[in-house]
Amino acid sequence: MQRNYIALLVAALAVLALAGVGAMTAFGSAGAQEAADDESTADHSIEVSATGSAETAPDSASLEVAITAEDDDIDTVRDELATGSDELTAALDELGIEYETSQFDVSQQRHPHNQEEDRPEYRGAHVFDISLDDPDRVGEVIDEAVDSGAEIGDVELTLSENQRDELRDDAIQAAMDDATHQAETIADASGLEVTTVASVDASQQQFTPATFDDRAVETEVADDDAPPTAIAQDDVSVTYSVDVTYNASS
């Protein structure tokens, strides 16, 4: 009787052992299948470069004007600079224009060796930087400056800081929209699906104001019947470049 009991116990243990082996085998098969599934849907990456730009009309301007003088006598040069600067600043003050001195120089002109030039020994310049909140006033300022005996340097039509920030944001949005479109097109062609953004490098930026150098702004002292100087106002542009890496899955 006891032997029968022992035999039944051994048989039961054997059945349990076989069941355990079967369960482990089944678990191993399921785990292998899950790993295979994970491998088939493992993340991929798509890297794209995109550029966005935005343009708008300028809302501010800056220009450079200079009083210059030449003479063989240095005191005469200084006197002419002082007289011309007083006349110019008085005209600018009457217009309510902001300005500041950016350069003042009186120096002896040096001639290259073995080359004689018939020009005065001394030359001086008093250079002013002028800032305008209204680019439409550029022509008016140029006329007043020229009437005061000043020379016109570079003219720049640009944006205020707030307007520049808004335009930059528009350029960034345009760049990211383009990057997303590129990534989705590449993913669709490759049988993938874009999931998330992994990284963005948006360190490249370019701001392009409208500029006119002194050769483009040629003026003469005008008579009373002459029309005022007009400056063509091109749009100001901001360009932003981004390098974006996207996560994608199959």
C-alpha cells in the first residue's frame, strides 16, 4: 500500500515537472516573439535641414553723414569742421532727429613714395550716425544734410527690435514647417511614420536690411523748386536655418 502511494507521488511530481517545462517553453517562445516585434518597430531617425524666411517693410532707418574739410593749414580744417557741424546739428535739431558723433578725425594726409599728388596737407571729418523711427523721413534728412554741406554715407532701412523679433519668429516657424514636411515625405517614402522630434539645431540666423551705399545716394544742393530726395524702400528679410532630427517607427 505504501509502495503504491510512493509511486503515485512520483508520477504526480513528474507531471508537474513536465508542465513547468512546457510553461517555460511557451514563455520563451512568447518572449522571443515580443523581442522580434520590438526589433521590427525599433526607432529610426530622419535628419533634415530646412530654411525659413520672412519679409516685411522697414519701420526704422539709420544713415551716416559727415562734415569734411581739407586745407594746408590745420587750424582752417578745424574751423571748417566746427562751422559745418554746427550748421548740420542745428538743422537736425530743428527736424527733431536723433544723432550722435561716431568719428572725429583731423590728420595729415600721407602721399605714397615716388608719387606726388596735388592735394591739401590736412584732412578732417566729423561723422554723425542718425537714427530714424520713420524710414519715410530719410529723404528729408538727406536734403537737410546736403544743404548743410554734409556728405552722405551708407543708408540702411531696417527693423526695430520688436519687429525684428516678430519676423524672426515667423522665419523659425517657416523653417520648422518645412523640416516637418521633409521628414514626413521621407518617412512615407520609406514605409515609416514620424513620431517625435529628437533634436533641433537652430543656431544659424541671417538678418538682411536694405542698404544703400554712398555711391547709390548721390545728391546735390537743391534749389527751391527741386523735388525732395526719395529712397526706394525694399523689404527687410530674416532667414533662419534649422537642422532637425526626427524619431520614426515602422
